[in-house]
Amino acid sequence: MSDLGAIDWFPVVLSLRVAFLATLSAALAGVPLAYGLARRRLPAPRLLSALTTLPLVLPPTVVGYYLLLLIGRQGPLGRLLEGMGIRLVFTWHAAVLAAAVVSFPLVVRSAQAAFESVDPALEAAARTLGRSELSIFFTVTAPLAWRGILAGAVLAFARAMGEFGATLMVAGNIPGRTQTLSVAIYDAVQSGQYGLANALVLLISLVSVGVLVVLTGFGEGRGR
């Protein structure tokens, strides 16, 4: 049986914070990239598309290892941050980075498909009216593609909530500091606290079902 009363709510709150910030970061970086790929305005689009998809096909622990090489104390970014007095590894900020990287492809793929569905003739018509590219994006393209962008963000949030492998590699499992919900489930099972594990699994399952219900609503709205 699940034991809701035994839940330490820190991993839940941390997971929500990590998922929100990771989704925001992935969207801010992924939406412009998706637009560039959709409109063929970036060099080597096939290579960029492959690199963007890589976190989806690599094992999460491999993604975490690459991040560790990058932000670890001996990594290029890690040394730079250390020189500024900032330590990223084994902090909750590293969990945000890991979750953002693994959820990034979901934002890009969904947003790219949405941008490709927008008729370029509508953008061309706006250009004849003297609109700037930035204005066209925010007043024509994005409003027509918003469902796909939002669907990608929702998927990214769900993926970030459940991230485990990469997070464990770069943020570790420090109770009260870096222990996210998925890591807490693993920890509970390892220590034989199956009641707690059941409660946490139920909680994250409810969040996942909620995400699927939202996505189904987007799909039905698109079909109308």
C-alpha cells in the first residue's frame, strides 16, 4: 500500500521547480532553433537536426556523462565557472541543466512540425506590408503554431519531471539538496521502503496522466 503520510515533500517541490525551469530553458533555446530548421535558415540543417535529436536516442546516463565532462571541475565550462566561484556539479542547478538537455528535443521537434504547418504565403504577405521578420514571427507565425509549441513544452515538462539517469550523474542523490522525485523513488526501493515508493510512484503517475490528458486536448483542438 502507498503511504502518503510518509512522503518527504522536498523531492516533489524540487522536481516541480526543476521541471519548470528546464522547460522554460528548453523552450527559450528550442523554439528559435525549431523555426530556423523549419524555414531552412540555418547551416547544415541535417546535422543540426541529428544533434538536436541525440539526447532522445542516447541513454540518459551517457547524456549525463557528457554533461559531467563539460561542467565537471576538469571540464571546460566547469573550470570557467570555478574561476568565477560557481560550482554547478552536485547542485540542483545541475539537475535543471540535465532535465533541459534531455527535454530539449521534444520542444524542437514539436515546434518545428508546427512551424512547418504554417503557410509561408501568409508570412510573405506580411512582408509585402513592410513587417519586420521579428514582427512576422510574433504576429503571424507563432500565433498559428502555438498549439504545437505548447504541446512540446508540456511534453518537455513531463520528461523533465521524470528525468533520472542524467540527473543522477550530474546532480547526485543528496537528500534535501538535489534529490528529485524519480531519484527519491529509486532511493526508497533500494532501502526497502516500498510504501513510500508506492506513494511517490502514484504521485508521479498522476502527474503523467494529467500531462497526457492535456496533450489529448491539444490533439482534439487541432482536429477541429
